[in-house]
Amino acid sequence: MTYKKARNVRAIDPEVLPPQGSTRYRAISGLPKWALFGGAAATVLFATSSARALFPVICLGLVAGLALKKAEKFN
């Protein structure tokens, strides 16, 4: 049985990474900026569309509740 050495395996050399600051974070960060901004934009669009869809339902429920409360007073 023979063992082959793994190819394209690179260890991170600690001397390559900057010691502190934002450059170290950017060097370690795995997500690109466009992915973060795209995810934020998608979240905002989803939240606003959900709010716009639920707003009429909430208002209708409040109006129906008020109408039922007024109707009970007349009985």
C-alpha cells in the first residue's frame, strides 16, 4: 500500500498575516464584500415586502375587532 502526498495543501504561515488591525481581519475574512452587501440588500427587500403584505391584514383585523366591540355594546 502506498501513500501519496496531498497536493495543493498550503499551511498558513503566521509571518504572512499582519499582526493586528483591520488588515488582519480582511486577510482572514472568507466572504467577499459583494456577498455581504447582496445579502443585506436581499434581507431589506424581504423585510419590506413582508411588511407591505401584512400591513393590510393587520389593519383589517383591527377594524374588524373595533366593529365587533361596537356591535357588542348595542346588545
